[in-house]
Amino acid sequence: MEIFRGRRLWIEKRAIRFPNNIEREKVIVHPSNAVAILPLNDDRCKLLKQYRYAIDQYIYEAPAGTMEPGEDPLKTAHRELIEETGFTATTIVQKGFIYTTPGYTDERIYLFEARNLSPSQEYGKDEDEIIEVVDVATKDLATMIHDGIIVDAKTICLIYHCLGC
């Protein structure tokens, strides 16, 4: 049974049969899949200091965004990198994907490493995004995670996948 349908997600309640044959009603959230990009230039990284209304805080995170229906993740990564940072990359490599919260959602975030950055003429973030692009030394990323400065899960996963921190 559909509970809600919006532009970027829909929510359903349905009977689930588990591998042990127990059946339960569960709510499943189906958001659009997304991408996250770690933009790197030599020993520097571009992160976003972004306001997130759900937690009413600014947090440091990697550029990311929602895939349009039928859109290839690599195309989304190129688009979101430009929209959120004002930079383009000559090299973007997929580093896998993560499930964000598989206990109740099937959302996937595809992870990308972007290198050889240069300014783009197409920069244009969404009007409801409060974003500051911050240049960080890659050597400082592990400490920022350890000290609780970077707490965004997709960003931590990206740093691990791209830099082995």
C-alpha cells in the first residue's frame, strides 16, 4: 500500500516474508538514488560546508545530488560537481556504492573520485542550498573524521574509498 508519493521519493507499507518464513508488515522508503563525489587536486580536497535543515546544522560533506529518472550515475556526478562546487573534472572514477540505511530504505549512493579540477562556467547551485566550498588538505581529512568535524556518512565512506583513511 502506497503511503506517500513525492517528486524525489515514495513510501510504501507491505507484507515482507523473511528468509525464516516469518511475515511482517514493514514500511519501506524509496528515494531517488544519488551520487557523491570527492573532488581532489593533488593534496587538496574540495568539501562543502552545507546547512542541513533536518538537523538544523552546518556540516562538512562531499558534493552530492540526486539522480534524475533514468540518468547514468556518471552523468549525475559530472552535473552535481559543477552545480555544487563550480568545478569540473577531467577524470571521474566510480568507487562503488553504499546503501545509506538498509533497515528501511533501498537508497543507493554511487561514490566517485574526481581529479584534475578546473573552474566551470556553468556553476549554479539550487536556490535552497546554503553551501560554502571549502578547500581542505587531504592529510587533514582523517583527523577531521576522528575529531567529529566530518560526521556525514557518505563523505566518510568516500574518503575511505578514495584515500584509504
